[in-house]
Amino acid sequence: MKLLIDDHGRRVRKLRLSLTDKCNLRCHYCMPIDSTFMDESRYLSAEDYFLILKELSDFGLEELRLTGGEPLLRRSFNEIISKISLLPFKGIGLTTNGILLDRHLEALKENRVHFLNISLDSLDEKNFHKITRGNFLNKILKNIEEAQKKGFLIKINVVAMRGVNDHEIFDFVNYSQQTGLEVRFLEVMRIGHALKDQKDQFISAREMSAHLRTRHSLTPVSQNLDSTSFNYLLDNGAQIGFIASESQPFCGQCSRWRLSADGILRACLLKDDGISIINKSPSEREVIFQTLLGMKPNQRPVEVTHAMNVIGG
């Protein structure tokens, strides 16, 4: 098997696959409330996804994560996962805000989508509405509970923001203790709509972990070398992780590419440039794959202006 390995020895084995740029929330760090979205005629079809992913699996792609926008808004979602589940991936995951999760749990289970990353930035109804401009907290919490009962492997993602939800850090620790779910705190990134507030709202993983140590002892938990998070087990049983993309970037071990819903393959979340793989032959796409290996930065770019919901979070 010919593997996708760049000049820095990084092997691409994971893909973040965006199914749509649409979302049913308007989180203030992600998009404006009056966002407009691309016409669905530009979306890759289920067959497009299958063919592209089949080729990438032949080059050693092992793990796939479905993203958006909110991927469960894609009308052909079930058709897409029924096709890609036929491919020999070791793991298929989904990143979702959880609002529509109850409608798809059976289809997800039937099609080997066992790993769920659920975005949840507040456990307080008023604060949840302030951050997301939506009133879905109770429904999301109920859907998380239902998914956990059905045996899905769930991680909770919290974008931590100073003066916005950093006062809830210990609430999330208690939530992890009570539910047994891993909670990961993400540093707010210098991407797109977040740029205007990022400097004021940024709180580092180091500061958050120091804050946790005022009440708990933290025992490190080993992770794969290309993991995006570093994790701890707390003395109360809570499982806490940090994704420190800003303060402790992991570019040197990154193993991910990203494919947007309109067929732009990118080597990095923080790079504007990408290559369209629509209407290309397998041999043309192979050339694109090799070209993209040379486009993956070895050091973290400072910022990027494109919208998070377009490239796939």
C-alpha cells in the first residue's frame, strides 16, 4: 500500500469530511446570525464521497470524522453514511451539536458510526442561548443521555471563552463525573468570525488546568502521538481533556486532511488554500494527493479568515 507521508514524516491517516456548511445554531465564535450558505447543488454527492474515500482508503486513510456546519442537516445524510460504511475504515465518527441526534441514532449504529463528538459550550440555559442563539440545551442533554444508553462512545467538546463560559469549568467537571463522559476544553481559535473577539476571550489550556488543580489532582492519561488533545483523570473520576490549538499547537504530529462539502481538499484547518477534487479522474486525484502533502504546514499559521462552518470544524 502506498501511504500518504510528507517530507516531515507525517502520515495522513485521518480525514475531516464536511457534509454541509449549514447549521441550526449561530455560535458567536463561529458565524454571524445572518449567515448565508452555499447552494446545495455545489455539494458532493453520496457517490462522490464514496469514490473519493475509496481512493483515500487505498492510500492508507484509516479514520473518518463527519463534520459540518451541522452534518445532521444534510438531507442525504443516511444515504452518505450507508455508502461510506462499506469502506474499510477502522473508525468513523461524527461531530455534531446534538440537536437532531435522536433522529439518527439507529442509522448511525447500523452504519458503524460509533464515535460522537458533541459540542456543548454551556450547561446553563441562559448562557447556552447567549453563546449559540438557540434554546436547545435540554434537548441536547437528553439526546446525549440516549446516545450513551445505546453504547456510543461520546466526547463532549467545550469551546472555553474568558468572561463567557469559563466560570462553568467546574460544572463540566461535575458533569463528567456524573455521566462518565470525557469533557474536552478547546481554546478559542483565530479563525474567521472568532477573530474579532479571540484576543479578549482567549483562555489557555495551561491556565485552565492550573485552575482545576486548585480543587483536584490531575493524573495524565496517555494518548496517541497524533492526538489533538492531552487528557487527565481527576481525583473525583472526571475525564478531562484540552485541545490547545493556539498555545500548544500539534502541527508536528498532525495526521489530518479536510474535505469541504463542495469538494475542496485542504491540508490544514488554518490554510486558505486547497485543491478542488470535483470532476477529476482517479489519476488526477492521485497527483492532487501528492501535491497536498507538500502544502501541509510544519508550523502553525497565525490565523485564517475563512468561516469555520465552511471548512468543517
